[in-house]
Amino acid sequence: MPGVAELLLEVGWKLLPEDVRQKLTNRLLLAEARAAITIPKTEAVTLTSSANRGQFYTEVLSEGNARAGKELPRASLILTCRNEEKSIGTFLDSIARQTQLPNEVVIYDGGSTDQTVPLIKKWHDSQKTRLFDLRLIEGTPSSIAAGRNRAAEAARYEVLLLTDAGTMLDKDWAKHLLEPLATDPTLDAVMGWYRPIVELPLQAALAHFLVPSLDTIDAATFLPSARSLALRRSSLLAVGGYPEHLSRAGEDSLFDYYLKTVVKRVAFAPEAICYWRMPRDIGALFRTIAGYARGDAEGGVIAWRYYLTLLSHALKLGIEGFALLLTLMLALVAGSALLLILPLALSVLFARRLWQVYLSYQPFHGADTPAERLWRLVALSIMCSAQVYGFISGYRARPQVEQRRIGATTKGHLVLLLPEPLHYDPTEKHCARFQQLLTERWYVTALYASQPTHTAPIFEHPQSECYRRSEFRLDAWQEKHHTFLSNPQRSFAYLDLCNDGLSRELSQALEKLGATVLAG
């Protein structure tokens, strides 16, 4: 049975002008299409060093079989930092205490204005024994993604360990990330785990919603945090590094999405633990959560189904809350006790809907005391409000974000006509050609003629987009990229690797728009 909000929305929709309804419908359809995007599945194994952890783990990795004839790979630990003077010493100490030290630590400082840089130098100079090579790159103000990419570029070794400044690493963190790579050469990445450091009741309550329970993790679709990850440099380069076009946060989730389209096999090592300190005050917590949501909205592929559902709840609550206040004001102005029946009924309906939203998050699961339950309701209100605010701000910023993403390809636009979808294989000629075009700084629109023939994910990259040829609409694509196509400083070309009737027809249409054939 529809509620008050649903009825008011239906009436309001019919009152809107036809052109407004059409525009809103188009936007909703695009949003629904993004919400339908799923995380690519990767062949994955979950590892532990203990045989007594139960059936959750799929493989036991003992220190003995990891080291028997297997030398751990030489690795570079890379990170970026900015204004971390309060925590940088503790962080560096946690690296020095590793049972398996990295061969080098590369820190890119993104323009710190406090004592972070002098403290790093002081810590390094104070080490009587050089445990590892520490290189500090003093850069200009930059995003987290850019800082990680600059550190990766400076790293000397093929295996990269990633974490964040401001965290503390468990003493076996690096060992648990590196041992699987030594034992199983088919692994492309090892995903670690993270735990929050909580000191206040509000932090603990928020952690209940922000940090998933370990037994709910599906390693095949898990998107690891960049604060606890090991991967091969070749995989990072294949997807162009961390996406630098986002405004603030969300770069690691979006990077993980693209990474899942190129790695063949990964491991989840939940014993490779990184501890991170949650913000202490409400304002900082709100900004952090809003930043995550904004990054997801700007990226356009992560968790949109969740955010659209949350926005639907927020809209309906807002409508019913406004109706409640309006009827209450009318009753008070009229001075009629009888009219108070309507706002009273609306308040019951509003409270019922709000409670149903709360219960969908299982706020009381594992809470032992009334105080814990109360803190969780407060935390849930803060989290949902921050996510609504962050997602809306990120959605509004998407046009500018897309301009940065596409504009980063300085060569120009290229339409690549392929017989079938690309699956990442650098030895396959079409995939190699695709990567070469990306390296040359083309923005590549890949059109494939047939459906995928196997279950491997389609290779995706931040500087490309792909369509099934039968579903491609040239007029809509031209409208989307009009600003770039009209820029005389950028090239516009196509490359036909199909050479069938439909591809030749599409090539002719592209030539009418000004595209030239790229020798290939």
C-alpha cells in the first residue's frame, strides 16, 4: 500500500511539464544503468597461516611452505602523505617493526605545511641501522591518487606494497602480503584487511556500519582498501594507476574496479592487518563519510544501487516531514485541536518509515547495552545524512569530473571497432593494440560486434568506454563528446579491426563527422 510520500510524488510528477518529466526520466534511466553495474568477479583464494581457523578460509599457508625454496619477492612500500606530523613517527615505527621488511619505502609528500617532512627526515637520520632504503619525494599539493602514482613511478621493484600514512601496521602485515606471492606465482595481487582504532562511543558505533564483518567478505568481489594491498606493478600500469580525475576520495574503490578487469587470480589475506584511526569529532567524521560518498558518485560505478535506494528513502522522509510540519503549522494557526489529528497521524507514519530505514541497517546486531543502541542510532543518522550530502554533491560534480577524465587523454578521440570484447591479455594482438592507443594518450571508445564468449571480465580502463555495437547510438555519443570533438587541438580518428559490412557503414558515418582512419 503506497504511503503519503508515494501519493504526493505521483501527484507532483503528473503536474510537472512534459519536457521536465522527459529530462528527469532520462537522468533516472542513466542512473539506473549505473546502478546495474556489477563488480567483476576474480578467481580468488582466502589464506591463513593457521589450520585452526575453521571453514571460512579456503587454503592454509604456513611459513614453512612459503619459505621452502621460495625467496620472498623484493618489494617497494609506497604511500603518499600530507600534514601527518601527529602520526608519522608512529607509522614509521610500525614499518621498522615488520617481521618482513620491505626493501624500500617511497613516500611522496603532497605539499605538507606542517612538520611532516622534517619529522620523516629526523626519523630516518635517527636510525642507527638502515633497515630499509627510505626515499622521500617532496612534491607539490596533489590528490591522494596523484601522490600514490608518483610514488609508484619512483619505486624500484615490481611488487608494490600499499598503505596510508596515519595508520599503524601489524608486525606481520608485510609478511602476510608477500608470502602468497612467493608461494603462488599465478597471483596478481594480495588483498589485506584493516581495523579501525576507536576511542569514543560514536567511533565504535560508526565502525559497526562502515567496516564490514570479516565473515561477510566475498574475496572474488572484495574491493580492497589501498591502506592494505600488495600487487604487481604491471597490474597497476595496465589500468593507468590510481584515477586522478576524482575531486577527493574514492580513488581506491574505483581503481579496484578497473583492477578487477585485468587481474586473473588474487588472494585475500585477512591476517595482513592495518590499523587506521577514525576521526574524533562529528564534523570530521561527517566530512570523511561524505567524501567517500562523493568519490563513489563521481566515479560512476561503485555502489550506486545503495545510494539511489538511500536517496529514495531520504526523499520520501523529506516529503512526509515537510507535510507533517505544514499540517502542524496549519493546526496551530487555526487553533483547532481537531486539526491536530492529521499531523499526529503523519508523525506516526513518518516515525514508522524512519524506523524501517534504520532496521534495514541492523543497528542493534551485537549491541549489548542501551547506550550502545542509542549511539548506533546517532551514528546511523550521521552516516546516512553524510552519504546523501556527499552523493548529491558528487553527482552534481560529475560533468566536471568527466571533463577531467576525458580531457586527460591529450591525443584525442579514437573509435576502435572490434570483432569481440577485449579480455586482458597483453600477448593478444587486439589487447596489445588497445593498450598502445591508451599509452599514446588516446581516449578510446571500443565497439565490439559480438557477445562475450567466456566469463572473464571485459577489460576496462579509465580512459576508455565500451559498447556492444548493436546498442551504440552515434548521435548520443557525439553529443556527449561534442566539446572534445570540436577542439582543433585534438585528433579524431577510427580504427576498424572488424572490416565487415556494419563496421564499414559505421566508419563512413564517423568520416562524415570528421574522423580519419588510423593506420593500424
